[in-house]
Amino acid sequence: MIEKRYLSESGSSQIRSVAKALSILNLFATNKRSMSLAEISKKMNLAKSTVHGLLSTLRDFGYVEQSEFDGNYSLGITLFEIGCVVSSNWDVRKIAAPYLMKLVEETGETVHLVVLDQGEVLYIDKHESNKSLKIVSEIGARLPSHCTGVGKALLAYLPSKEVKRIIDAKGLQAYTKNTITDPLELEKELERIRKQGYAEDNGEIMDSLRCVAVPIWNYNNKVCAAISISGSYAHMEGEGKQTIITHVMQTAAEISAALGYRRSILGGDINGS
């Protein structure tokens, strides 16, 4: 399955040996553990000799490591080094960091920064307060977009054709009784988000969790990320909820302005309307 993902999407111009090597790296990332040559060969549906050659090359360049104790393979330090370079070039993460820390201080709740990647929510930063509910999330984690506040905040500003493509590819799986599973209902929800400028997750991916999320705009006047505050139902009701909405929207406006979003600088609505 993993091999197919890499070997079929790019068409005939793809270099198959490179695709196979990348598929092995993706296999490690998916399984999050070391693996033996035999296991990799079986999961990739490739001959051991082929896999051994690919692993040896990846090992020579530091992309995988081999244990001297059991001979198993795992991801190497080079990937961490490259990841750090990529991370350092994510301007939105660097620019947003001080604003997010301020938001944590103001609200005492967990704050996330996410982007949309391949139709899924990708968490690129997280700031947690000692006072807040401990949220089981981590940087680099992925979640569905249709049942998360941040995901809906990002979907709301995509062209309708792109939203449909994501739904067709990912589906609308139910995680709780509150998950939106009807495309027409989701369309109405996204329209509501555009009108009010923020999204909510009302226990749509986890029964006890609520979330308020707001998009971030860049210098091209495009939504490039979203921020959210997540907390328990008790913390996200009545005046407390409204206060959180105000803080998150203001923080998103400040980050957008720092990224060069001209409408927010000129006093326009953060939702671009």
C-alpha cells in the first residue's frame, strides 16, 4: 500500500528506485519503530536483495541506521537534520511563536498551529499551559480535516472543487455522534465559518473536547495556516468561550499582519470578507 502511494501518483516520469527508497522511509515513519530486512521486504512486496541494496544506500547517506545488536534498521540522523532545516524555513511557525505563547498566557489553554497537507491537518507547533487540560497531540501529528476545528477553518477557504476532492479522497468518517458526515451539512458549516470568521469543534473527534480555530492569512491574501485553542467543555462555555474566541481571533489577526496580510493591516475582517 505504501509503495503504491509513491509509485503511482507521479506518473511515468518517476524514477522507480528513488520512489522505492522513499517508500521505505515512509514505511519507517508510519510504523514508528525499527524493522528487520525481512519485515521491510514483506511489507514492501520486494525481494530481499532489492531492499538490502536500497537500505545500504540510505544507510551510507545517513537516512537510515542499522543496529549493531540485532541488525534492524531505523530512521537516521540525516532526516532529523533535514527536518530542522525545513522547520527553520517555515516562516509562519517562527513568526507565530511569540503570539502563541502570549495566547497561552492570556487564556491558560493549549494552543496549536497547523497547516493543511494532502487534505489532512498537520500540527506544526503546540504550546501548552500548566493549567490547561492535557491534550494528547504532538507536533508532526496528522488528523482528519472535516472533524477538527482547525481543519474546518482551513477547508472553509478552499475552492469548492478542492474541498470535494479532499472529501472524495479522505471520506467523512464518524468519530463521535457529533461528527459531520454529510457533504451538504459540511458545506453549510464551512459557509457559517466564513461568515463568522472562526470554526468550532464541538466534540466531533473526541467526545469531551472542544476547540475554537481561526485561519491565518499570508502576504498573498491566502489562508496558509490556522491556530486553535482546545479545552474541556467546562472551559469552553458561555462567557469563557466568547473570551477565548476574541483572543484567538485577535491573535490570528496579529500573526496574519506579521506575515504581510494587507487587509488585516488596513482594518479589514480577518476572514477576508
